[in-house]
Amino acid sequence: MALSTVNFAVLLVLTLTSLCAGTSGPGAYLYPQFYQHSCPRAQDIVRSVVAKAVAKETRMAASLLRLHFHDCFVKGCDASLLLDSSGSIVSEKGSNPNKNSARGFEVIDEIKSALEKECPQTVSCADILALAARDSTVLVGGPNWEVPLGRRDSLSASLSGSNNDIPAPNNTLQTITTKFKRQGLDIVDLVALSGSHTIGLSRCTSFRQRLYNQTGNGVADSTLEEAYAWQLRSRCPRSGGDDNLFSLDRVTPTKFDNNYYKNVVAGKGLLNSDQVLLTQSLETMALVKQYAENTDLFFDHFAKSMVKMGNTSPLTGAKGEIRKNCRKTN
């Protein structure tokens, strides 16, 4: 006998509830309409605050995008990065990849405050990070995508995970590939997501070794174009100037486009982790050249890889919480 419309709807809700509870596999039961009934204005609120922050400082788009990356690569996309040190928690903000460089926390605080007023303890900080990354990308000219939602927030942080699992600017391609594989991400994801370096800035300390001592023998990186290297040395000396900032994309540093890949092809990738995409693998080289020639292909792959990365080991159901304040557990 066929189920009545009402009974079918009830059964569907119960089934979804049962599936979501306690599940933490890759991308488990996340879906874009998660807050459609519980907080229908959630995405509008996130977008509004992000737009205001980026209008005030364009660099904030890159900073918010980076927060999502650095969160997902440590214990999955669970907002562990946002926790301050307290009690038994040692904050990931003090790790080598984050110290003196991770920023945008105040914007996340503002979003969370607005959402708590609208719908208390409903929208997770992990979902805020995912939405803010997407909105930041769109605001500076990048692709749009639907963000699967329904993550919950972690009850702990991992300083060691942050130090060990996030790809570093001076890593070899093999090391970077290994770190991506740990998150279930492949070579296409690696090259496409590296394209986030089409916006934002990097400190002198992140690439100094390329200018003066690439392999420990006092010789500069031969894959770095000479005129560009000279230009970098003028503001990034052998010692001092650690915090001097340089555009990751020297051509259009505030616009999300494919010039990053054109720079890499020309030997003008700023970071070692950028240039090795061209020099250490035929597979990654082919992708770099494809993206340099085809913006639409890059945008398509980037959007798909962002969804894939955002589905890394999410906490759902009873395996996490909805923090009232993103900086501390409830």
C-alpha cells in the first residue's frame, strides 16, 4: 500500500535524522539546503558580512579563503583552527603555518555574532568558514559553487596536526602530494586549489630560501626567473624584512583569475610550492599549462575541488557541537 504524503514526509525526515546522527565519513550527508528551515537567512548574513570586510580590505578575501584551507587540512573541516588556547586546548593559531599569518578571525566573529542573534546555536563555525571562503572567492571575480552544509564544530584542536599536515611553502611536490592525499585529494585538486594563490600576499620569510640558499649550498633557485628574483631580493634581504609582503600573483593580485598559472609557466611563481608544479612532474605541468590557457577549466576544477576539500571528515550529528563563540567550546 502506498504511503500517504504526510507519512512519507515524516519517514523522510526520520531517515535523514538517523543518517546524519553520528556520521563522520567524507562529506557525510552535507547538503546546501541544510539551514533552509532552521536559519533561512544564514547564507545571506554570511555574504553580507564578508562583502563588507572585503570592501574595506580586498586582501581579506584571500585571508578568509586561507582559513578554510588551514582548517580542513587539520582533523577535517571542523573549525578547530578557530579555537583559542584554553584549559587542555592548545590553539592551532600558534603553529608554524598560522603564526603571524593566519588572519580574518574577527570577521568570523562578526558573522557568528550576527547568526547567533538571528538563530541561536544553529549555524556551525565550520559552515561559516566554508561559506566565507566561497563568498570571498566570488567577490573578487572567482567561480561560484553550492556549499554543502551541516558540519558541526570540534571540541579540540591539534597543534601538531597544524604543524605537520598543512603544505608548507618550501615543501617538495612529493611532500605536498602526500599531504593532499591524506585529505583524500588528488593531483587535480592539488593544482586547482593552488590557484587560490591568484589572490593574497606572502611574507619574505616564506620564500627567502629561493633567493639565496635553495638547497643549502648558498645558491639561488635556478627555476626562478632572474629578473623577477632580482626584484624580490630588493625587498627581501638575506636577513631582516621577514614580514615584508609580496603579491602571490604579481599581475592581478586582487582579482581571482588564471594569471597565477601564467606566472608559474614564466618562472615567476613566488613560492617554491608554486614553481614545483611546473618543474617536478609532467602531470602537474600539464595541468598548470591547461589552466594558464583556459580560465573556464580552472574555475570549474577549482569549484569542484573546493567542495571536495570542504567535505573532508566533517563532524555531523552527535560528534561535535554548535559553538556559541567560535573561539571556545561550549
